Amino acid sequence: MRRSLISLVVATLTACSTTNNLEVATRNYGSDIAPIPGSITYSGQPRTQLKKAPSGTTFEHELNDGYGNQVIERYQVQTDRTLKIISRQIFNLP
């Protein structure tokens, strides 16, 4: 039983890593994620405020970093209408 469970886990992990040929680098940045070049908030907060989006709304922004990796950042609209990066995923492209 244990042997079949281990082989099932290994097979699942192998299938996940070879399906898209992408390697996901997930890192815990803590509560303050610093913007990188290409981020919406890299040069500071945007000049136009999000007036229609309720506070707490989240959305994603895709960009490429300087190393050729695809980056997906998730932003949250704060109560003062500023944006905060709440997560970042980096995909190492082949």
C-alpha cells in the first residue's frame, strides 16, 4: 500500500513538471513585496486612481522580468485606492 502511494506521488509530480515545460518558482516575499521593473507600481502609484473598483478587489498583471522569465503579480485595491502587490509567481521559461 505504501509503495503504491509513493509511486503515485512520484508519477503525479513527474507529470506536473513535464506537462508545460515550465518551472514555477514560488517564493514567500512576506507582507511587503517590492515592485520590479515592469510592475504597475514600479515608479510609484499610478497617476489615475481606480475609482470604480471596490477596495479589496484583486487582479493579476503579467510581465517579463529582465531574465526572460514570465512573472504574474496579483494586486489588491486598498481602501485609499492605492495598489498593493499581494503575491508574485515567477515562471522559468525554457
